[in-house]
Amino acid sequence: MIEELKVDYAVLGAGLAGSILSIQLIDKNLDFITLDTKLPKASLKASGLYNPLVFKRLTKSWAVDKVLNYAQNFYSSAVENSNEFFYSYPLKKTVLNAEEINNWEIKSAEAAFNGYLGTLETSKIKGIKNTSWGNVKNTGYVNLKKFINQVHENLLQQNRLVVCDEKPDIKIQDSSVIISHKNIKIEAQNVLFCDGPHVVKNPYFNYLPFKLTKGETLVFKSNLLCEDFIIKKHFFIIPIGNHLFKFGATNEWENLHWKNTVKGKQLLLEKLEDLIHVPYEIIDYSAGIRPTTRDRKPFIGTHPKHKNLHIFNGLGSKGVTLAPYYSNQLVEYLTAGAFLDKEVNIDRYIKYYDHE
Ligand SMILES: Cc1cc2nc3c(=O)[nH]c(=O)nc-3n(C[C@H](O)[C@H](O)[C@H](O)COP(=O)(O)OP(=O)(O)OC[C@H]3O[C@@H](n4cnc5c(N)ncnc54)[C@H](O)[C@@H]3O)c2cc1C
């Protein structure tokens, strides 16, 4: 027997983007269902770090003043058991030479960096070779596996999540969209695509200039390494509990697949050896694809032709920080006619849309 359902919104994809968007829809009492597939999730490969800076040039991350505080409040209160997935940890960044020290001193005197750049210090950290540090404030990590599991559990309890073996079929009608999978048929007024890096096979939105990047990470165990800080040199060491640490992630623009490579593993090990001087055991290697975009800003908004199709994607390597604020902005845009920031609105790429 076919189970038929009518909803105002169908969210397609329940990684970080779709999970957070679903929470916002619940909060606003909106009528929706979320469908996910068993395709791999970038979110489950991510380190889950939030950090307000781009260290290469010691600048602030794009939009951080607007989104970071919102994100911290969101993770600490939006779903129950936040102490099991949301961790605020200080971050120590190696400062390697006089130029870096000078740059840090200049920037930390600027009001714009208040709340982000802390003091410089020289200190030994248990297990770490380097001794010169810049302290970064407002940093930490979200255990995305636990967070997403918690959201999925809540959605399942409310009969709002369907996990499909494969992508559901989509048929666009004049004023609604029919989504079918096996014996389920959903008529939705609006479809919100949150398909992460799988968007490149999405015929409605793959005209947008995504520029996916692959990242590899490893998890290691060390009983002798300090668990009090996130450490950043080439990559980040993030303490994830029980003497386990996540390390990464690499950046690769070619050969985009979800498996670790010999080259990636070697690079990770080389950089780890460069940073720590205590014994460790490798527990796991992992690889994933980030939904990064050419201009490094999210892709949010409504399809140029099909006005009932919308996208929430392109969270890149900053999904943890960006997703809460911009999911709220998207819901306000859909329900209250609020404006989307022009930097994230897909209208900026209308010139790329020339088919159909
Ligand atoms: C190695 C690595 C490290 C990272 N580290 C960090 C970090 O430290 N901090 C940070 O902020 N970000 C990090 N990121 C980036 C972060 O993972 C992403 O920004 C974010 O997770 C993207 O979430 P998403 O929901 O858009 O995509 P995904 O998590 O990939 O979710 C997409 C979902 O859509 C589903 N789907 C696809 N097509 C359909 C369809 N047609 N119908 C229904 N469902 C569909 C898929 O099954 C999947 O569940 C990292 C990424 C990687 C790969």
C-alpha cells in the first residue's frame, strides 16, 4: 500500500545542513519531513572544529562576527544532551618566527580581533615539541556524529525522518513537487536540497560553481599527550576524549573519492611526527569530500526557474560555524520574506544558469 503525505517543506539530505535546518523548522512549528539517503556524509568525516580565524594570513573567517556567537548558542541549547557533543576548548597555534609574532602582536591590538586573538606565550605542553604559542579564543569542536545521531533520533520519534536506500524520485508539478521512494509518496509545496557534496549530481543545482575538496584525517591514541587544548601547526590536533585525538585535515582538489590514499596518510603521519614526541597508536584513517564553492561562500536560495526548489549547501570547511545562522536566515526568507545576504544568495550566479 502506498503511504501518501502532504507537507509544506521536504528537506532532502540530513547531514549537518539538513539536520540543523530540520531543527529550525521544528522551532518555527512548520510542517515538514526530512529524507536522507545512505550516501556518505561529509559531516561524519569532518573534524567538527569551530575556529574564528584563517591562520594563513591571520585574518578573521568570513562572517565570523555574525555567525559564531549564534552557532555557540545554538549547539549548547538547540537539542538535548549538548554536553555530549558540544565542547568549548582553547586553541593554541604555533608561532614559528619573528614575522608571525609581530603579525600576532599587531592584530591582537586591533579592536576587530577582540574576542578571538589572545596572548602570545612560551610554554611546554605535555607531548608537544613546539613551545611558542598564540592563544585563540572562542574555539572548540562539535562531535558531529553524536549531534547528528541525536537530531535523527528526535526526527524519527516525531515521524519526520525517512532514510532511503537510494535517492528518492522527484517530479516537479506546477505548484508542488512529488517525491517518491518505494511505498512513500510525498507532495511537498517546497523542497529544500541539503545534499552536500552529492549536489554535483543534482540536475537542478549543479549549475552552481561548486569546487569540492577532499580531506583526509586520522584518529590516534596517546596516553601521554595533553588533552586540554586544540593544537594547530600544519593541521589541527583535537582531543576527542579517552586519550583519543583527531588529526587533520588535508586538502586535495583532484581524485575526489571517499577513500584514504597512501599520499594522504604519509602527509598526515609526517606532520604528526613533526608536532608530537610521545608514543601513539593509529586508530583510524578517514576521508571525505567537502561541499566547497569557488568563492568560498555558501549557496543558499531559490532555483531560478522552479520556485518551489531551494538549496542550502556550500558550507565548505566551516559548516559547523555557518550552518546554524544561515539555516535560520533561510527559514526567515521562506516564511517571512526576509532577505538572504547577497554573499550567500545563489542569485549571484544567475549567469551560470542557461539550461532547461
Ligand atoms: C575531512 C573533512 C574535515 C572537515 N572538518 C571540518 C571542521 O573541522 N569544521 C567544519 O566546520 N567543517 C568541517 N568540514 C566540512 C563539513 O563537513 C561540511 O561543511 C558539512 O558537514 C556539510 O554538511 P552537509 O549536510 O552539507 O553535507 P553532508 O554531510 O555530506 O550531507 C549530505 C546528505 O545528503 C544526503 N543526500 C544526498 N542526495 C540526497 C537526495 N537526493 N535526497 C535525500 N538525501 C540526499 C546524503 O545521504 C547525506 O546524508 C570537514 C569536511 C571534511 C570532508
